[in-house]
Amino acid sequence: MSTLKTTQSQTNDPRCWSFARRALAEKRSEAKRKPFWFWIEVELPNREKQWYQLPKDLQFAMRQYLHEQPKNWPAVLKGALVNVPRSDYDDQGYASLTLGMIRQVKIRHRHTSISQQVARSQFIMPEWTWYGLANRTQIKRFMFHDHDTGNRKNILNALRHWEMRFLLKKYFKIGDF
């Protein structure tokens, strides 16, 4: 009675695999190649929640962070303040902006080309805003830096809203933050 020995090259050769093993390997390789984008759920000052795609420069940074911290990546942006568009962009490239808080980060296999669904690259992490690493003037200067007067007013009103919600929760245990 002869016993068949399988060599290392045979176990790596898909032609020697069963149909089920080949199908599973093919499905896994397709899943690995499927492109993905990071999306954030943003709570706006009026308590409405909307999903926005992160801009291209933050997509690259989040992919690096996902590779380095595969378990902690969803929490990295949670609680950060971010500028988001509230209207369509006009011919000069202006849109009405406001300041929202990131509530969650997800990976989606969907890309958007609608500019109103893409967040701006201006964001401030929660440790800088709520725990004293940056003062209010620094935050305003950064979030305002290239916007018109109307958007500056919108951002300032939203910043006041978020500060008030934080202080009510911190000192009086009122509301959610």
C-alpha cells in the first residue's frame, strides 16, 4: 500500500485544491481588493445627524492609522469637531459651513462624488477642545482661517453651542454630550 505525500508546492497550487477551497480563496481575494472609504457620522448643532465622507488627505491618514491600530481606529476621531458643508458649492467654490461633532467612524465600500457629502479637512480633536490644550482663540483662528464672514458666524455659533453642551454636561450633569 502506497501513501501519497503532498509536497509544499502542491498545497500552494490551486489546481490541487478542492472546489470549495478554490471558491473560498477566490472570494477572499475579491474581498481584499474591494476599495473602501472612511465615512463619519456628524451631529450638527440642531441635533440632526448626517454622514460625510472624509476628504482625500484624511483618507490616507486613516488608512495608515487602520494599519497601525487595527482595533482602535474607530475611536480616533470620535468627539472631534469638524467643518462640514450645509449647502451646495457655488461657482466660486463657496458653500455654507457649520461645525459638527463626529459621533462615529465607519468604513464603507461606497465613494461619493457629491461635494456636499464630503467633510472639510479642518477638524479639532476632543483633547484639544474640551480638555484645555488649546484656548478658544486658537480654536476659532484655526476653524475660521480661510472662510468668509457668513461662514465665520455659522462656525462661531456652532462652537458656542458645543461649548454650552459640554459645560452643561460637565458641571450640571444636564443633557448629553
